[in-house]
Amino acid sequence: GYMNLLLSSCRKTHGDNREMVDARRAFLDTGAYFPLAKEVSELAEKYFCGDRILDIGCGEGYYTDIIYKKLSANGELNFSAFDISRDAVKRSAKRNPNIRLAVASAYRQPFADSTFDMAFNMFSPLAHSELLRVLRPDGIFIMAVPGEEHLFGLKKEAYKTPYRNELSDSELDGFSLAETKRIKYTLNLNNNLSVRSLFMMTPYAYRTPKESRERVLALDSLSTDAEFVIFVYRKL
């Protein structure tokens, strides 16, 4: 069946504001999610096929850059990426000038059919029909989503009754599942800037009642689980 994921820490479909982009850049540059980036780049190398790569919803390019550096060690790449946020794309261009960038929606991708050998999606909306269209037959699709316990410690600070993320079955029409990887570790943030950056890059920042929001933004430390699930698919 069609994978219907509740991506509770995924980006808003209509694009991020500058504050969210800045927060994400500040947080990711601390290396807090590097274990995820490392695992995804290693899976990319393991399943590497062809040289035409796409990052769907690349944000400010943190994961894009790490994946590019891992794969380009094996030879030249034709690496494209896009995001719906113009601010994010500008940041991505500064991070790695070797990647072809566009401001676009995942639901209307500016590429011809069967253009790419491999595609990535790190917490972005899954535009299933467009993914099938732009990826060549036998192409590889790697997707990372938040695990059930992801940022539960942060949610406990923000909400009276925090909820765990829902993860539905891993079937994806038109694809076979090649591999699943789970990553879980404790994130110990020991300064206010890290806590603020993490909170401001999530949708919780806009959904939390004012009083709780101010309390979270004042925290000097936070311990929370980081949990991710990575799916590797091959297009049929």
C-alpha cells in the first residue's frame, strides 16, 4: 500500500520561513544529527548506481553536502537538489557550489522522466507519483523519517500529553524494499542556543501554546532521544 507517514518533525509543505531555515542550519552544524547523515551517506555508497543523483527537499543542504562528498570520492557526479524555500536553497548554494539547485515543489519537479539513478528524501513530503516519474527503472530511493521516540524528551517539555510518532508499514507502490536501518541515540544539549535551535526548526515551535513555548525557549539543557528510520527502495 501507499506509505502514509506522519512525519511529525518534517518540514511544512509550503516551505520554511527564514527563522526555521536559520534554526535548522545552526542546529545541524553542531553535528547533533551527524550519525544519521553518516549512515545515509554509507547506504548511498553501498547502493550507488549511475551518477545522476537527486535530493528532494534539500533544505539548507546539510545532508546533501555530506552525501555529495561521500559519493564524489568515487568519481564525478551529476547531483541535483531542490527545495520549496528560496532561503533554504540560497543557503544550500553557499554550502556546496557543485550541486545544481532549484526552487521547486516536490509535487511539480522540474525534471524529465527517468532522469535520476538515485534519489534521497530526508524528512520531506513524499510526492509519490513525481518520485516514480523522475527515477529510472531499477533506480534507488533512500528515505529517512523520524522514529517513534524521536524528540520525545523535547515533546515532554512542550506538551502536557506528548505523543509518539506513528510509523506505518514500509510498503511503497512501485518499489521493492531493499533495506531498513534504525538509528537511536540520546541527544544531550547543554546550552540554550542548541535547545532553541532544535525547537525552532521543528513544527512544535508553531503548535505549542505560548506559555510552554516560552518555557522550552528558556531551557539551558535538554536530554532527548534522537531516533530515525532509513528505508532503501529499488524502483521496479
